[in-house]
Amino acid sequence: MVKFKVLVVFLFIFGCTQKPTEAFLIDKEIMKLHDEAMANAANLLNLKNDINLKSDSALDITLKDSLQGIAFKLKKADKMMLDWMHQYNSPNLKSDTALNYLIKQLVKIKAVHEITFESINEAKTILKK
């Protein structure tokens, strides 16, 4: 009888714990991508400055154009992050509209994340030359 009571209590406790909702998991992914990109914000700005310095002293017009293109992409990545953060509002994860909102925000922050790391890699590559 004691084993049965322990089993009933265990099942009650286990049954009361909820699995994370899809909205919760998407929100967690959004914050992960945001945090990874934000952790590189200073690096992004430093690289932009280095690229601009190299561009100012570049004599080769093709190199100068490439450097300016990368500087533009670095600036765009920074602006996209600032714009995303300005418009993002963390929803009530239990609301009916949260999932749709978060899916749209995930698409946006993935674009920010992608351009951030692409531009950083491009800047590092060209600065090594």
C-alpha cells in the first residue's frame, strides 16, 4: 500500500510538470541568437574602424571598394541589431498570439545573427591580407 501511495504521489508530481511550450522554446532560441550577436557588438565596431582605416590608406581601387563594401555590411549588421532590439517586445508566452509573433521575430533575429557573423568573418579575412 505504501508503494502505491508513493507511486501515486510521483505520478501526480510528474504529471503536473509541464513540458516547455513551443513559444517558450522559440523565445529561448531568439534570446540565444540575440546574445551571441550582441556578444560580438564591440568586435563588429572595432573591425569597422580597422576596415575604414585600411580603406583610407588603400591605393588599389578594387581593394578599396571591397573594404567599403565590408564596412557597409558591418554598419548594416549593427543597425539591424539596434532596430530589432528597439521593436522587440517579449510577449506573454501563454497568449494566443505569442507563437506567431515569436516565429516572425525568430526570422528577423536569424537575419541579424547571420549578417553579424558573415560581416565579421569577411572583415577578419580581408584584414589578414
